[in-house]
Amino acid sequence: MNYNINLVNRVREFLAEVPNIDVEEKEMFAVLNFMVNGKTCVCVRGEDLMLRFNPQLQEELSERKGYETMLMKGGSGLNLHDFV
């Protein structure tokens, strides 16, 4: 797999701090998927981060630097360099 290990580790660290969730990592479709409670939540591919979010936040999130619409219901792409 071709993904930024530093970004992957940041996602792992963040999810490890969230209480009462079951996280599983799966490599598929050329990305590393973080499954939370059995559903894809975050994906890392190369330098890109794709995440699932509440569709009601679409307008607010679309104004953030690095936002890119992905072909995934409720998904968003963020450029690694803009990820905070």
C-alpha cells in the first residue's frame, strides 16, 4: 500500500483516544481504511485523507482549506498539508 505512515499514525492516535468504539484497519481499494464499529470512517491514500461526516456539516466543511468533495456519501477529502 502506498500511504503516508505519519498521517496513518495520527489517525490511529486520534481514534485510540475516542472512548467506546471498536476500530479495525483494513487495506482495500488501494487505501488503508479505518473501520469504526464496522463502518468505514476514515481512509488514507497516499497523502490524502478521506472521512465520513454528518451531511448537515457539508456547507461549513466545504469552506475549509484543503476540502475536496469525494464520490462517497457523506465523505470529504482533505489534503495532508492542510490537515490540522
